[in-house]
Amino acid sequence: MIRTHVKTYKHRVGKHTYVVVNIYQTATAKAAQGNVLASNAVNVRIYRKRKRKA
């Protein structure tokens, strides 16, 4: 994996709020002989913001 760039957006539709996650990845793989695999797998974990106690 060479580079991962993540952008998140919040969109409100009516009373619902949606989170949109855009993930851009680039990967290269080279080999003199044999097979090469460049994976494009992503693990995404979304956390809810905790409310501060007053």
C-alpha cells in the first residue's frame, strides 16, 4: 500500500443523518518471477462521539 486518503461527509436527509466515507487507495506490486497480488481491502470503523458530562 502506497497511499490511503480518506474523506468523510455528513449529509442530512429529513431527520436522518448519513455519513459518507470516500476512500482512495493506490497500490503497486512488482516481481521478477512468479505471481504478485495487490490488495485493495479496507477496514472501516465508525465511532459515535461521546457526549461530555457537564
